[in-house]
Amino acid sequence: MWTRRRFIGGMALLGAGAALGACAPSPQAPQQPGPTTQPAAGQPRRGGQVTVGLHQEPDRLWGPITGLTVAQEVADLINEPLIRINENQEYIPALAEQVPTMENGLISRDGLTWTFKLRRGVKWHDGRPFTSKDVLFTYQTIMNPDVPVRGRVGWNQVESVELPDDYTVVFKFKTLDAAFLDRVAIVTILPQHILGSVPPKDLATHEWFRTNRPGLGPFRFVEWRPGNYILVERNPEYYLPDRPYLDRIVIKIITDANTLTNQLETGEVDIRFRMLNDQ
């Protein structure tokens, strides 16, 4: 069974398009011709479409305001956190250049100061640059009492956030927070240039939370047909060169387990994240 981490780390970013690039597209979604050249044996194949079966429809695509795992699964294709946790349960860089540690000097010896160095040249899907201001805005949104986030545990131990420059973010803590990287890994970054002027009480209902457009991730939002599917397409400006390999992903909403199983068997669905939450 494909988990979100295996799917994102393996297929979307690390090139399992070699195995899935030629999968049959969903008959309900736009179709696209496959690649015209064949890769060398064992090499990833660029192009193609994969159809993913999702057992539940997301509500909004930002982890702190939704309790649905499926919402995070979709959001992680379109947007990015500072770091990720891979299929081996290891922290890996995403929008940050490095994972902060004491060894690399990005965590202070007393454990109360954490520094993130951001990748340069990363752009939102609308072409605007990603900067430390977006990270600060994301933190401020989580902490704003007018925004209905599900919890602020850990984040409320941050004493201050400093921006020495456009590519450096420094979190200073009141107390030690050993789980901080876990929190950072599940929060995708908000676009300050889109949401910064929205009154905090209106943020959770803003259209951005239904589309993540613009995002920072390997795929761009195309459309969401409620009760049917969500379509995302390859982001040609993604910060990892030549990634992702796939042209598009169709995320089919199939709430009936028997129907999802049948579509897996017939090839209408290529893979699934899970059948039910407890499986």
C-alpha cells in the first residue's frame, strides 16, 4: 500500500515515473499523450499521468486548519514545508537548504535557537519569489487567535522569529522543543503576497485554501470537481532540476471501498494511499 510519504518521495519527486509514467489515465479526466522517446533501461521515463484513488474528499488544503489526512496528502503535492520526513523516517531538506542540527551549527548549543537557511531562487507558481517573509507570515497565521487552527502546541513556545535577510529564519524558543522538526515538516508555507492583506478572521475561508494556487510544490493545481476528482499538473519551475517526472496526477474521490477496489483491478485507478483510515 502506498503511503503519502512513499508516494510524494518516490513517485512525485524521486522519479517513480519510470514505473508509473505509462499507467492508464482516468476516463473522467483530461488525457495527454505519453512521451515520444523511450528512456534507457532502468532510467526514469518522463511524462504520463497517474490516477490515485482517495477514499475521502478533502475540505481545505492546509494542515493546521483541517483534520483530514487526505487534505494533507493533496496539499503536499502542490505546496511545500521547510523540511520533510521521508519513507525512512528521516528529516530531509525541502524549502530549507539543510535540516538544522547542532552539528551544522543551525541549532544553538542550548537548543533554544533554530536557524533555517532557505533555498534561493524558489518561486511561487505565479512567479513571485519565496522568501523568509512567507515563513514568518505562516508562523504568525498559526499563532493568530482569529485563525481557527486545530492547535498551537509547540508553536506557542516560540519566543520570537527573526529574519536577518530574505533567506534566513531564526526561531528563538522559551523552552526546549524536541519535536519542533516534526511540526515544521507538516506545515506547508503560506504565500504572504496573496494572504497577507486578508483579515485574519476571513483567512480560513479564502479560496487559496481550496486550491493552494499559487503553491511551491512539484505540481500545480488545475481543477477540483467536487465528488469527482482533483487534477494537478507538473510545475516546470520546480526547484529540483528535472523533477517531477510525471506530467499530471488525477486524484479520484472514491468513498466506497468496494468501488475503489474494483477500479484498482480494472486499471481505472493506478494506486491508492489507503482504503480506510484504520487500514
